[in-house]
Amino acid sequence: MKAGLAALALGASLALTTPTASAGELASGCWNTGRWYCENVYGAPVYQSRYGGEIVGYMYTTTSWFECRTDYGDYVGGPHPNRWLWTQADNGKWGYMRDIDVYSETDPLPTCPA
């Protein structure tokens, strides 16, 4: 009975979590080949604003390109707690991805213009 309840509790907790990149999973830094590429979480949301809000699209690739980074957004945790990355979602809409959804170190990206 206890084993069944423990398995049920574990299953419920797994169902309620969403994947994010953790510090232990960080890959090497983002790289530039004319565009900046980083490794990211599959299905990561892209938001209209660096303050969250409306989701404008998703990234269904795990290697995506990014234009720049900003450290002046809503708190999202992780190694860069206020960092958001400007990118284009897979549906073509522009927006910001949370840094916690990126496995690669994002320090190499240029800073977004103010």
C-alpha cells in the first residue's frame, strides 16, 4: 500500500513539473556562425514581453538562434535570474525566451539595445 501511494505521489509530482534547463545540465556556451545559436528545452515558450505575459509561440527545436539577451526582465531564477533572450518562435513571431529554458551558457550573446 505504501509503495503504491509513493508511486502515485511521484507520478503526480512529475506531471506537474515543466522542463527547464538546470545549472547541472548546462552545455557549453552559445556559438556564433553569423547568428547566435544555443541549446534549449524542446517546446520552450516564447513570450511577447521580457516581463512574461502572453505566449506568442514555442520552440520545437532544441538548437535555436537568438539575436541578443537582456538582464532587465521579470525574475525567472537560474544562473541569470532576470535574463531573457530575443528570438523568433517557430511560428515566425518575435518575442523573448526565458534564460532558464536554455541549456547553453548565454553570456556570449550580445546585449539587446535599450
